[in-house]
Amino acid sequence: MLAGGAAAGLRAQGRKGEPFPAAWKKYSDPTTELDVYRLTDPAYSSTLPAPYNRIIARNSNWMLFCGGRGEGPQAYRIDLNNGEGRQLTQIEDLDGASLTLTPDNRSFCYFAARGLYVSGVSNLRERTLYQVPEGWERCAGMSVGPDGTHVTFAERRGEQSRLRMAPLAQGMARTVVEAPFAMRDPVHRPMRAQILYRRGDDALWLVNSDGQQNRQLKTAPGKIGTANWAPDGRTVLYLNYPEDPKQLHAIRELTPDTNSDKLVAKTSQFAAFGCNHNSSVFVGASASAASPTVLILLRITRRELTLCEHKASRPELTCPIFSPDSQRIYFQSDRDGKPAIYCVHVDKLVEKTEIEG
């Protein structure tokens, strides 16, 4: 009996490679009557990684996410057609925000405690890429470049920090640039050998991958929320919180090559946002207590359309994103208990987009 109880406990905690059944629930949104799908069980914590990371397969059929079904967070994948899932890791102190697929969708990377790892999606064989050295602490954020050759992250020691690049193949990690403040959220620029990173919520910086031309970018006055490269890499799209709290939050577009910044659209107080593959449509989560909803915003008309309620206790953590084909929207919310992942189909509202290559 004791042995049977122990085995049951291990099954409850989960093991690497172990499947789990679909836990989908479909319901009609009370505000719009659109169908909403809750993809994960709110009895367990399920969260989306950093919004700039690659977490949905190129064919839009499955997703990488962080789950807490056992003791501590682990990486999982979920089939977006039937809801079936699989546990991908069994490791201590995994940082769920760091999960990201490589561009070929065959591997995924993550930080756990002081180690940086890469693992195969199919065979789940993991390999240590890097260990944070003694005396240093890892800063928030990590990403894999568009060419899939390096992982970029930052470390700090006291008030100093350094931007690091570790190769996915063999080789030593190297320092790109150092700064007298805590760097965070480094993101490679598509089609260019440059890295965007931020200083808290008040400044965006850009540096060449060789450490040259490290500079602060010109942004609008106020705080900076979600920030990411447009899919074509020409501009940075970011959420601006004006200095005057009575003013509306706005999506703005910064062009580093000309050091120019312009308004894209004012929003109904977006707390987080994402864009589709050609950045013609945005999805945002409103921070309005009276209207805690997920909306899409058409760039050309600056018109918003409400999709559903999110009712998240912290709207800035909803991480709304489009699928690569722009036909579905995903977000997270703790409206039903612990954080869970939700989906809304927008194929009748948003034109399908294709991924090149």
C-alpha cells in the first residue's frame, strides 16, 4: 500500500515525457458572446513565457508554456488542435518566462537556477550551455536570435551588469557590452546584428552584436510597457504610459535607423499588447477596472474591437499574442483560480498571414 501511494504521488507530480489529457473548457463570453476556450486547468498554474519569445510552432499547431502541475514549474507543450499535452522537463527552479523555441522548432531553451539549457522537443535530451559564475546574478529576460546560433541574456554584479551571448553549438560565452545599471529583456533584431535591451521601465537601448554603437533610443516621455521588434525588424513597437496619468496609454513605433518615434494609436488603457505577423493588427489587454477586456486594434483605422473579458488580477501579465498565422489569440488570466491559458479564434476578423521560409 505504501509503495502504491508513493507511485501515485510521483504520477501526480509528473515526469519528463509524461502525457496529460486535454482540459479544455469552451464558454460564451458574457460581454461579446464570442466563444472562448480555456486550454489549461486553473487548478494548476499555467503561464506564458516572455511575449518576445518564440513559443508557438510555425505551423500554429502546438505551444510551449510553463506549468505547475507538480512540485515546481516545468516546461510543457500543448497540442492546439486537441488539447493534449506533454511534460518536457524535470528540473528545479525553472524560469518559466525564459522558455523559448529555437527558430527550427526542434529545440527549446530555458534558464533553471543558474544554468542555461537547451533540450530537444522530441527526444527531450537536455544539454547545459552555460552556468552563471559565482559572484554574478542573472537579470530578467533571455532570448534566442533569429538565426538560432546564440542565446542572449544579462548578468549583474552590484550596480554593474553585462550583456552575454552563449552559442547553442560548441564555444565559449562572450560579453557584448557592460553597463552601470541592470540590463533586462534582450531581444535580437530581425535581419540585423543588433540587440535591443531595456533599463527598467524608463529606457530602451540598442547595441551591435559586436558591442559597438551602444546607445539609448529616443522614446516618448513616460514609462515603457511591452516592447518588441516589429516582425520585419525595421522598427520597435512599444507601449507608452504618458507622464500625465489622465492620458491614454498608446502604442508607439520607434525607428532606430533614423532615431524617430511616432504614435501608432492611442488605446483603451492597454496594459500589455502584441501584434500579428505583418503588424497590421494589435491585440491588447485593458487595465481598465470597469472593462477588463481583451481587444484587437486595427492599425489602419485605429479602431478597437472587444473580443472577451480577461478579468486578470494583473492585466500587465496577460501576455496577449497572435498565433503565427494570425487566426487565434492567446492570453493568460487568473480569473478562474490560478493562472490559466485562454484562446479566442479571430479567423473571421483578421486576415490569415503566412510565414516565409
